[in-house]
Amino acid sequence: MTTWRCALELNETRNIVAGSTAALVEAIGRAADLRIYTEFVHNEHIDVDSPSRERIREVAEFGVTYLVDQKWSAAIMSLRQPIELPVGFGPRSSMSFFLYNQDGTQGIARPYLDGRPDLATGPVEATPGPSPSQPPRNMPKYHVLDNQDTGTNAPSQNFVYDFDRFRYCVNDSWREVLRHSATGEVLSGSMDELVDAFSSGCAIKLGVGNLCMDLCQDPDGALDHEVFVQGGSAYYYTDQKLFIIGSHPLVRVRPGAPLRYTSRGWDFGWLMVRSDGHVVYRRCDPYTLKFSDNVSHHAIRWFVW
């Protein structure tokens, strides 16, 4: 049976009422899955012109998690299109890359999938960069921290919404079976254990070390970080003893504590990861929706379930 537990709970003012940030950080560092429970009122958060005071409970899946400097955790919804409650989807097809930090601060990056910034700005696309902060109308619980890239194909914002509660729920069922350096040197576990689990149909999750360094203005001074994402199809070359896997989609963000969206400081894509540390990142530029393949080498931890 799948077991979920609350590692951390915050109240409306983001003070801890249960669990601890240390417990959440430790779980994320073990590749735990994360879902966050929140509560809010319909006409405070969804439609301020509605007479409805109905309370809504939300549980959101965060498919990408971050461990920063071994002491800070954050997570991103990597699969969500915006939903217009309670009737359907939003007017434009986009991704809703909501970001939550362990302290309850939040962010949203929204690459439009139709690739038409002119719908927002007219015939000329806006230039990426800081944008004026404009809090939503009649939403006193919504506190804008900053805006970026308004009018481009990939606007983003950092904010705090005072949900009535934040409950960080983790499933700590993943088991680390192999850890290797960026050159493929085995540091713990074994390839045999990974292959046996893979051959039995186990799911695989990856912890990729320092994946986002190239997003930093000063990579040498950037914070160490690890990005966790589940793998999909996997392959094992039996003569070469080489394991290869393709990841689920992920969102990369310039490492920080807290994690924040900045102009040109994030992107999204997919990974092809090998057990010799070789990684290919198929990157989607959120401003243009053009793809490129970037090759690098990283320390990897492999988890099975």
C-alpha cells in the first residue's frame, strides 16, 4: 500500500504547526514524492466577483523536487495546464509551472504553448526583463513579490498567497540502489541492483546533481543542488553494462534558497541520462518554444520503487 504522511504543515501566516522543515528536507533528499494540500475560499481565490464562499480543498502533485545546499527544499508542478474552476481549462493553452518553497513562498511560470505573445502585447513581442508588479484585483491574500517578462511568451511571477493551510505530504517509498560520479565511478550501491529492479518492472527516479549551473551568472559561486524527477522508458546494454533512461518532463530553475523565477533563469525539457554520467538535456526555450540538445556530465543517484 502507498503510504503518505505529513512532513510539514504551515498555517495562513506560514508558521509551522506540524512537522518540520528538516523532516521535509530529509524526505526530499531521499527522492520522496511530494503533494501539497491547501485550502481556500472560492470568491477569495478563484472568482472575486462570485457570491460563493464555498471552501475548496486542493491537493497538487509536484513532479519535480529540488534539494538546495543540502538544507532547502522546493518543488514544481511540471505537468499542469491551467484549470478554470469549476468549468474547464483557461482560455489559452499553456503550462502552469507553479513553484512552492518549504517556507510557503510561491511562484508561477507560464509558457504559452500556442507561441503567440501578440495575443497579449500586439504585433511586437515584449523584451524579457523585470516587469511592474500589479497585484490582482480584490485579492488581499495575494502578495506579489515581483514579475518578469510580462508580454512575452513566458511570463513569470513570484508571490505569496495566504492559503488557510499548507500541508506538505510525502511518500518516502523510493530506495536508492546506485550512486555514481559525473564520470560514472560507482560511489555506492551497484549496477546489478538497479538492473534487477528495472527487470522486475520497478519505477525509477533520478537525483541529478547540479543540473542547473548553466542558468547561473556565476556558475562557480552557485549553490550546490540536486533535481529529482521520475524516469520513463529505460534500456540496459548487457555487454557494455550501460544503463540509459529518458525522464519525465522537468523544469529547471536557477538554484537559490528560496527558489525564485527570474528572467531567463528557467526553462523546461526532458533528460536522457546514462549510468556513465552522460546527460543530454532536450531544452525548450520558453520564450520561443524552440528546442536544442545540451550535453553535460553529472553525478546521479538512482532510486527504485
